[in-house]
Amino acid sequence: MIRACQNFLKNSWQKHLLRIPEQPMNNKSRKIWLMTSEFPPLSGGGISTYCFETVNMFVRQGHEIIVFTQDTKTSGITESDRGSYRLVTFNPDNFYTAAFLGYEANLAFAFSEVIKKYMESEGVPDVLESQEYLGICYYVLQFRHLGYELFSELRVLITLHSPSFLYLEYNKVIYHRLPYYWVGEMEKACMHAADMLISPSAYLVPEINSRLNRKLKDVHVLVNPYDVNEAFRLKPSRAGKIVFFGKLTPQKGILEVLRYFEKLWSEGFKQEFVVIGGGNHLYHPEGIDMIDFLRRKYSEQIKIGRLRFTGPISPQEIEREIGDAAVVVIPSIIDNLPYTVLEVMALGRLVLVSKQGGQSEVVTDGVDGFVFDHDDPASFGVKLAKLLSLDQDSSTQVMSAARERIKAGYSHESVYTRKNILLDQLVASPAPSLFPFIEPPAKNSHLGSNTYNDPLLTVVIPFFNMGAFLEEAVQSVIRSSYQQLEIVIVNDGSTEKESMEVLDKMALHKQVRIIHQENQGLPAARNCGALAAAGQWLAFLDPDDSVEPSYYTKAIRVLESRANVTFVGCWARYFGANSACWPAFNPEPPFLLVHNMINSSALVYRKSAFLESGMNDSRMVFGMEDYESVISMVENGRQGVVLPELLWNYRIRKNSMARSFTRDKQLYLYRLISLKHKAIFARYADEVANLLNANGPGIEYDNPTLLYAMPKSWLLSNNASRKLISVIKSNPVLRKYAIRLKKKIFKG
């Protein structure tokens, strides 16, 4: 973190990356691409430091490196030559998905578009490495496992840093509030979909797995690289100076450590405690900046000189504050492998770290630092007293051991030797055969056959007095790039003359069959068509909608290649009275039980799976029969995926069935669904309850990537709100003012 801060002001920071040995350790040069949300000098922080060190490590070994990161100040896609590597920046707000995806989801999609562009021009890299944080690799991995061209050839390495679904919990944030919850789901999806997972600490893995229903397997523990400055000369410490340096967030242990000091001060402890940095970190339970909360809470200690908050200071001032510290405290209540501990130990400072995190894996207690345990609060005072009582020789011995520990265990050479072995395994790993869902199947997963003798697709169009639109729907199917298909129109007792004339016209098409029945309703019409279907693939399409030519080809390709996928959907483009877009998502519980996640009226199925588990329920008299069908399939181990493309066109009509969908009708249908599917609702009851408590009824939101907890008095459109949030999140100054504004708005 210190180095990342320094990179903002150092004009010579690039030179550090140019010191490449004449004879690299590995003569086999690889094309390695690195995706990151943070990279110096654009931003600082632990991920930024990791990327800086990792790029340095790779280029020293002669690898061809491209770094991809966001920059909201740029336009288009910009590439800069940094001598030993290339840096590609892009503005995620410039991609079309910014109109309907939330900030983090849109960032992930933008990454996939940029990676695609570079693969098209330069080929597929040997390795693509990404963080899990914010789920930035989500759409890259979705495209990979859906078999999209070029993406399917990728080998993706995810290095774990700071999963928000874990850290938000410790930061006392309402994790189930949207879009936080969905960002966590994207992070989990990245972990499950990666070809290889690396965790810099062993501590993090069981913490993550304790929050997953489907556990992570084969996580490789490999520490982060850190290049110790050999020219460094240890500065004398100031007697008794105790320092905290890190984010002022609950997860970093600042609340606990101040409680420990409060007790020590009450017992006569005299030394000052210095808290370095701070600001722009919202303390969610109070709705104010953490530094303001702490200054208020500990105002008396500040007045009498026991406690000092530096506030935001320059990198040079940070280095000075830490450079003469007698003890640096790293008290995280959970952490992966914070760079702060590596940097401070490399500086030859005495460290006191908590047991709860990867920092305790760096320190050997009493040898190169000291370790206390939050589960034993008294251990903090005991270990601090030991540190402060060390004589000069003992102190020097511990500080020297700390520096040597970092040089020996975290050097670029040491880490690269181990990482290169993993990269060899990654490059040689086989392509996946199953789709990596986040949740395990509710029942034994049903795997499709790997042999398909009958390629026929049956597209069922349920029809009732929709003659004005039917021909357009049929023509869109006929224009499909997938030509081995039949169209079954189920006329559910139409009475209009125009509709009957259109049906007669459609019957002239050699690919069209028409079934006539008395009016029984939409569910019965769909079921009738499914039972009459001749193909092994089945699709539904309402008579006033249409599909893009490539939809069925892409969907069936997934069904043929992923045996554990039984139905496929896509994104929707509205037309008619509305021209918006709606992004669908892989329908998995618990969110599936709160709101429909997929274009359920226009899916493509394995017919056998639909007939066994997805038949429409005629009791859903007001609608939502297609949504209930999806829940039924998922509950019975039939899992589905979404193609992240606008391949289905959904007509918005003033007099449509959906437009007459009142709130009471929806609530009535939700009750029917929950009664019918008690088992899966019971299995996810706690998650569903938390989602509903945090966001309100599921009928009030349809896109989990968006922020819905905006004050209703803000007269902003959805697009304007998303744009505002994107700008605020990418600008530290605006974040500070946003925290102050939120405090005023939600006061009381």
C-alpha cells in the first residue's frame, strides 16, 4: 500500500519495471494479460500494489505483458507503451451496456469487450489473470463457458484479493442490499468458473468456503510478490511511537484496536497512538465517514494527546510517519495478505499483527514480529508490552529478521519459481465440460447426452387473436441461422377474423404446423405445443415477439456442449412502446426466488427436461406461469444459463397481458409459487428473507445490478441515477461529498 501511494508522485516509477536481467530465469516467454480495477499511477491500494509487483516480476522473466484497467477520464480504448509492457485503459461508461447495467456489472462487461477486441487482433493469450474483487472477470468467464469464439480458448487464473461478499459482512454493510449482493454473486461466479484459483493466504480459503453452498476446491496458496529495496537504510525509531496504517474500515480492526487502547489508557498507559490516513470510508451503521465517527467517539483522548488522526496525507508524509515508528499495528479482524505487513517488515519496523488473517502467516511470533488474537483481547496488551520492553539488541534482531523474512519468502524470484509451475499446469489444463454454476443443484443434476442424432428444434408459438403480429414472429424464426427447425403454432381458440386469416397464411409455410384447440389459456397452449413437438430441442416464442437470427444457433451450441445445462435464455431488447434493454442472468437461487432472472417466455430447452420438470401450471391464471416453470426446473436439478446478448425482442403493448398485471395479481401468484415450491424456498429461507428485508418486495425491482435504495424524492431517471453512481464511485473527491450528502439525507 505504501508503494502504491508512492507511485502517484514518483515520475521514475516506470524505471523499476525496466530492470530486466540479461538472462531471464524462464526462457519460455508467455503472453500474459492482466485484468485489474486498480493500477498505478491511476489508483493505489493493495490490488494496485499487487499488479505493480506482478508485472515487474513477469517482465523480468521476459514475458509479454498487457495490463487492462479502467480509466473514466479517457475516451474509447487507449494503449500506452510502458517500455517493458503495454497498458490498455478504457472508459466503461462508453459501452452500450452502461444504459442498463449497474456500475460493477457494466465494468465487467466492458472488460470482456476490450479483451475480445484484443484477442481478435492479437490472438488468445497463454494466460489471462484477473482479480475476483468486484467480479470484473464475470462476463469474460461467462463467454468462456458458454463456448463463445476465442473466449473458449482462454485459460483464466483468478487471484483472490478482497471478496466484497466477505469483507462487506465484516464492515457491517447490509450485504443483501442491491447491488452489493449481486456484486458478491459475480465474485462467487468468477471463483467457480476460473481455470485456476490462487489465494495469497491460507486463512482466506475456509472463510470464503464457509459462505458458499458449493465449496471451492484446489485453491493454490501462493504469496504475493514484493521486491525489497536493497538500498534501504533503517531509520532510528521514535521511542514509544505506535502507528496504525490502513483503511479506516471495521474490517481492518480499527474499532477493536481503539477499544484495546482505551482500556490500556484507563490503566495508565502513556504512549500516543497514531492513526495514519483515513477519510472517504463510510461507516455504514452510522451513515458517516469513519474518521468523523472515531474523532467524535474519542474526542477526549485526542484532546489530551493520547490519540492522533493524521487524516489524508501525502505519500511522503506517510513514509515519514511509518519510518520512525517503534511499532506498527496491523489489527485486521479478517484479511487476505495485506501488503502493509510486507512493506512495513521490509522497512525493518516492529509489527504487531492480529491472528485473524494472512498477516499472521507472514509473522513468526516473537521472531520477526508479534501476533495477538482478537479472540483473546488481553493478548493485545500483553504482546504490545513485550514489544515496547525489547532492549536495543533484541529490537534490532527482530527488525532484521523481519526484513530477511520478506526478502527470502516474498522476492520476485522466489514467488515466480512457484507461480511458473502453476502456470505450466494452467496452460496444460483441459477445457471444461460442465458449466460452473454458483449453487449446487437442488436435486441430483440431470446431465444431457453427448450424442445428438436428431438436431430438430421445435419452436412453439401459443396464439390467441394476435394476427397483427404473428407473421413478424414467424418470419424471425424462419430467418434463424439454425435451419433444422419446425414451428408449431397452437391456436388457443382465436375468434378474430384477421387472426384466422393470418393462421391460414402461415399454414402455407412448409416449416409451420398449426394445432387448433378450444380456448384453455396460455399455459395449456404452451404445454400442448411441447407435447406435440417433434424435435429434441424446444423453444417458446410469444406471437408478438421476435428473435435475432443467431439466438437458436448459440443456445443449442451451449446445450450440446454443456451436459449440465438444460435451458438457455438471453438478454431482451424492448420495442414498440418502449426501447429499453433488460439483462437476464443465470437463474439460480436464492435471487431466483425473489424475482424472475431470465427471459422465461422465450427459452430454448432440452425438450425432455421441460416435459419432465417445466410444464406450465394452468393455476397461474394471471401470468407468471413461465417464471414458475423455471423455478420448477431449477428445483428439480434442471439448470439454465443466459447468453449475454440482446437476442430476444420483446414487444411492449398498452393492451398486453403484462400491462394489466396489477400488484395484487403478482402477490397472489407469488404466494402460489411459494406454496408449490416449499422445499426450495425452505432451503434458502434465510437468504430470501434478507434480500426482501434489504430491498423490499421482489416485484419492485427487476435488475439486481442496480441501486434501488435511492431516495424517492430524487427526481432522477434510472439512467441518470446509474450514471451518477458510476461517476461517484470512480472519483475519490466525489465519494467524500457523497458520504456527507448521504448523512444529511438519511439523518435520523
